[in-house]
Amino acid sequence: QVQLVESGGGLVQPGGSLRLSCAASRSIFSINVAGWYRQAPGKERELVATITSSGSTNYVDSVKGRFTISRDNAKNTVDLQMNSLKPEDTAVYYCNAIIRTSVVHIYWGQGTQVTVSS
């Protein structure tokens, strides 16, 4: 089991920045893939970015060049730095963790609201 707690959401003006942080209840060395997803009102949840245990990253096209995902093994956190925010980035952002043993375990945080508006 692993608990994930997101923080760092809020209201920001277009063009602004926010940094989301996902704190894990156990060492993130055990997390094979960590990621951030988002869900806007009336839309399906979508992948934003992922990072593997080896540090490989992947981003949805709409955030490439603006968002950066990183993991801090010492702090057991997975962060999402969001720059040049746009109104269409408004959503609830969820942290996700995948741990592969003999089965695949998938964990979600409770979500944090990001609102981009003037």
C-alpha cells in the first residue's frame, strides 16, 4: 500500500506558474512509474506527465515545453512544475503511482484543484 497526497494547487493568472507536489507514504524507489493526470469539468481524466524509476519522462503534447515532472528520492515526492499556464490547464490534478510486483498495483491521490483565470 502507498498513500499519495497532493499539494500546491490554487488560483493563478494566465502565464503564471505553479508547482504541484505529491508526497508518498513510502519510499518512491518502489514506484515503477509515477505520474500526474488531470480532469477538467465534463471531460475525461487525461495523462499529463509520467516519470519512470530510471528517470525517463513522457508528456502529453499540450504541456510539452511548459511542464516538468521530477522525482526526489530523498523526500519521496514527485513534483510537477507548471509554467506559462493557460486557462485550458484548469482541472483537478491527480498524482498516480504504479508498482509492479507479481501483479500491478495502481494508486491515486485525492487531487488538487488548479484554476488558471484572470
